[in-house]
Amino acid sequence: MTERVRELIATYRSSAEKHGEATRKGDYRKANKHHDILNDALVEIRKTGKIGAAALMDLLTDDDDSVRCWAATHCLVVEEPAARRVLQQFVDDGGFLAMDAEMVLKEWDKGTLKTP
């Protein structure tokens, strides 16, 4: 993995984690800020091709739920079965991210999920 990809993944991961924290606290301004940073990092990660895709896939096993949920959402185009399993686990567990994961899967199945 290149240093550039490491930096992008670190930014993506940090923003996903901070987005989750802000969302739990109801701080929409902070959540929106980190959502934008996360999306900008995703665009750059995707430009790196297979190296970036593999690095993003590694986040499917991250310790932070928000990081895993975001990574699974963005990995649907890379490796649908693995990403779907992660999202379905959130739905099955019924926790904080269950509704988000359920909506992602519904939109993906309908072909209307839009990501950068």
C-alpha cells in the first residue's frame, strides 16, 4: 500500500468514526462536516484503483461500528457479498446503525444508492 493510500484511508476512517460520534450526540453540523471529509477521501481512494479498494475492504473488520458501516456501504461496488454481510449484521443486531444499514441495502437492491 502506498503512503498516499494510507493517508487517505486514515482520513476516511477518522471521519467515519467522528461522523458516528457526532450523529450519536445529535451534532448534525459536526456530522455533516465529517461526512464531507469522508466523501472527499472516498473519491480520492477510488482513484487509486485496486490498491485503494483493497484498503477500503480492510475496514470491513474495523473495531468501530460506524467505520464498518460506511466501509460496507462503499464496498458494495467492490465486493458485494462481503459488504452485504456486514450491513446485514447491523440490521440483524438492531443497534444504532440498523436503520442506516437497512436503507443502504434497500437502495442498493433498487439500484438507486448514490455514493461519490
